[in-house]
Amino acid sequence: MKIREANDYYSNILSKMKDYRTELVKKQDEIKDNHENKKELANLEKEIKNIDKNCNTVTNYLNAINSIKTNKQQIDAGKEEVKAKMKQMKEERKCLDIFRRISSGEKVSPADEQRLMIYNKEMYSMAKIMALMNKEKTTEKFHYTECEEDTQNKIEKMDYDDMEVGEISLELPEVPANISNK
């Protein structure tokens, strides 16, 4: 039985029980007014108490059903909230990936750039700044390597024979007499 069906079913039973109790109370009042049969009056009182007990039981069922219904609604709302959070996290992950690609200088489609810009303008501008900084670092490194290669090439092309050397004064040690020039 579904929750709504159970709620309708027990609500209907409770309504019928209350109507029946109302009839019994009317009968009880008629018997009290006429001071008639005390045995019938006692039976009516027992039946009213029994109906009250059953009404309480059915009311407890209805309360339990309503509690289940409320819990189910909360669970459904929780599921929707989780779905929304998952969707948001997925979008954040995509935007962080776009941020990483832009900031590292990779090629990024205009649609992805637009997506990051819409998601967070500050992140987009920070990624662009980081990309420029990374570009400058690579340019400086390349420039340094280029200069280093130029210097190396110049050194290799130098002709040492054409170089002018200043006067060099060397004092040669005396050669002992026992060593001969051969």
C-alpha cells in the first residue's frame, strides 16, 4: 500500500469511527435522560471506550504515516540537493581545469574561456595574468639560451692566431749543467 493510499484508508476509517462514536454518545444521552436500562448504558460506555481506544490507535497510525511521508519528502529534497551539489562540483571541476590550461599557456577554446569568465571573472583574469607571467618566463629562458648559443658560436669561430697578445715576460729557470740539450 502506498503512503497516500494508507493515509486515505486510515483517515476514512477514523472518520467512520468518530461518526459511530457520535451516534453511540447520542444513544447514551437518550438512555440517561429516560433513566432506562442501566445495563444497556454500561454496554454503551464500554463500546465508546473501545471506540476511543481504536480511534487512538488509528490516529497513531496516521501520525506514523505522516511521519513517513515527511521523512520521504525530506529524503527526496536531500536527493535533489545532492544532485544540485554534484552538478555544481562538476562545473567547478571543469572551470578549474580550464583555469589550469589557460594559466599554463595551453590553447583553450573561446567557449571554454567564456565559461570560466561567466563562472568567475576573477579566476579568468588571474589565469590570464598567470599565462602572461609563464610566457615571460619561457621567453626569458629562451632569450638566455639564445645569447648563450651566440657566445658559444663566437668563441668557436675565433681565430687565436690573429689575436694580439701583449708582451709577456717569462723568467725561465736555469737549466742544470748535467742536463744536456738534445
